[in-house]
Amino acid sequence: MPSESTEAPSPEILLATEGRLFRDTFENAAVGLAHVSPQGQWLRINAALSQTLGYSTDELCRLTFQELTHPDDLGQDLTNVQRMLEGDIQRYSMGKRYLHKSGHIVWAQLTVSLIRTPKGDPDYFISVVEDISERKRLELQIQEGRSQNAVIAENLPCGLAVLNGQLEIQYANLTLANTFACSTANLKGTHVSQLYPMSARALVLQHATQALTDEVVRFQTDHHDGVGATQHLQVTLAPRKTHDGHISGLVMLVDDVSELVRAQNALISSANMMRHLSQHDPLTGLPNRALFRDNLQMALATARRQLTRLALVFIDLDKFKPVNDRFGHLMGDRVLQEAAARMRQSVRESDSVARIGGDEFVLLLPLVDSEQDAITVALKVRAHLAMPMLIDGHEVNISCSSGVALFPDHASDADQLLSLADSAMYRAKRAGQDQVVVFQAAPNATDSAA
């Protein structure tokens, strides 16, 4: 009987699967989704957004969001973008007007999150655009005094309440009652803050007080529906005025934007997963060659700025090929995983370990005072790797050959530092393996071994 394969999916399969989930979520979402560059260029657009704005995907990719934003809303939008780029906020949500291709205005609820590179630089925005033109039309009618139309109010797809100056509910539609799992009769006379959990009441009161000063205020809050699910609510508070302009209370609209939030979170999660898979070795979980190079460049920049040393230790496992030949590749994978775990346990908190090839690893030691510091760490790793490994009932013994190079003692840039550490490692191999060899920069000198 053939045995089931226990081999882990390849990184290509994992990336393909995550990529497919990402594309399906992106393309089939019921709301408009886009990736936007820090400069405002549309990079990727789904069908819902294309339909909302009336442009084809190709047409949108030749435009910027600034060109399609109503001039009266552009200032606030750009202010929010700048605050996000500077790290003051993680995301923002606002109502804004877009310019449709046909010339008319599209009201939308825009929610934006910023994805950063591993270095912390802005990479791209994830924008979620929900067409709220119909809701906005009704909202404006309410603000203009037409909110008493019972037919409209009862058939609104969002919750509606009319509050007096003391923030007590005078009228609530059925949608609002259903949102908070009570009857419209029970809502009448209730203070608006009582609808929300204790943790959100101060925020509700703050925004309601602001709205009573003749502002339209929007905010998001969570609400538990009583059966274990969490609803994400978008709340709008608008001043309610008498015929002579006196503010007599507020109109409150409550929209369930749970699907919107879930779609955004799914996109962020997929993007983060894809980035992690592209930067880490799927077998050991260590940084791969690409991420290691980024980390090395950042560490070198810090060392140059602070006038400090750093060291690279290039490690190649000895006696690894016989393990593969004797026990098979699955055993070889287990040995690599155990070796990676031992290396992580052997280095200091400030150090990092990366897998850059089959059985090749590299240690990045950014805080070393001397050559001896680097040798001490390399010897500790060698000692831990030399201890027998008991895997699936088999005792496996390996060792390692290590080459050490330092900045700025031996090299001034990343490529040269890697090359010298690699060269020292091969000298350790030729010297009989299971050694730590330090590159010697002096002319005609031989590398020192430990």
C-alpha cells in the first residue's frame, strides 16, 4: 500500500495558493478595491470600482485619484494621506465625491490602509470604495428637512434615528431596531449612548457633542449582536435644524460595514502572507537570500552612521549530503530545520540567521566590538550543531565549516563582505571541515582558524 506523502507544499505552491485567494477576494468583492501608489497612481483596480467610476481598468491606470476627486474633498483626502505616510495614523475613513467618467458626482465611503516595505517605507495603499450615492442622497434629504417622510425612513437600508437636543431618541426606524436587537418602541426615549457598549460611550458622546455645534460627524465602532458575532458600524451624526436655523437635535445614520471591513482585512492579510512567503524560507522559516540582503544593507548603513563594526559568518553544513543519501530528503529537511533552530538559539538577540542556499546559512552580527566577538558566536553555533540530533529514532551527526569577515576591517560593502566570508568558509572546508576561519586582510597572510 503506498504511503501518504508528508512532504510540505513547495513555496511555489504556497505562493500560488495565496495568490489565487488574493485575486479571488480582490476581483469578486462587492465593493470597489484598489491598490494605489504613494503618489496617487491607480495600480490595480477591481471590476466593482471600474463600474462605480465608469472607467475601464486601463483608463484608470492612466489616471491618479487626485484627478478623479472632487476639488472640495481633495484637501481633506490629501491631509489624511500625508498623516498616514508620516505614521500619525494607521488608516482613515471618509466620505468623498468622485468624478464619474460621464461627468456626474459619485458619493463614496473611502477606507484606506497603508502597506509598508520591510524597511518601513510606504509601498502602496489599499483603498476600499463603497458607492453610497443613494444613501448620501437620502442623507441630504434628511438634513434639508425631508427626514419625516416615513416611507423613505422605514425603507432605508441603514439604521435611522432622530435625536432631540438631550440626545434622546425620538424616532427610530426598523433597521436601527434590528441592528441593536430591540423594538422601535423600546428605543424611544433612550439616550443614544445607551445603544453602544460601555467602552464606546465616551466616543459617542464626544462626537454627538461635536455634531451639535453644526458639524456632520462620522466614526466607526463595533457592536456585538448578542449571538457572538461582531458588527462593524459606520455612524453618521448630522445636525437637525428648525426652519430658522436653530439646531434642535441630531439625525443619526447607522450602517453595517462589516463586509467592507472583512474585505479590507482579508486583503491586508493576503498581502502580508504573500510578502512573508516571498521573503522567508518555507522549510525553516528563516529569512531567505533576498530579505537577508535587505537586512545586511540596513545593518551596514547603521554601522557606517554609528562608526561600529558588524560581522558576517558564512556557514556550510558538513556531512549533510550523506544524510540525504542514506535517509532521504525528508530526513534531510528535518535536519535542516533542527540546524536552523539550534542556530537561532545560539546567537544573541541582536543577531540574525538566514538560509541562503541548500545547506548554506549566514549569521549577521551587527554589534561586535572585535574579531573575537564574532569568533565566540561562531564557536557557540559550531558546538550546538555538533551535538547529536535524534530524529525519528535515528541519531544524526553533522558539523559545520564557518567563514568570518568583518566590516569595516575586511570589506566596505555588502557584496565584498559576503564574498570574503564565503571565501573564508571554503578555506575552512579545505582545512578539514568543522572549523571557524577568519578572513585575513593582510597581504600574503593565511586566514586564521579556530
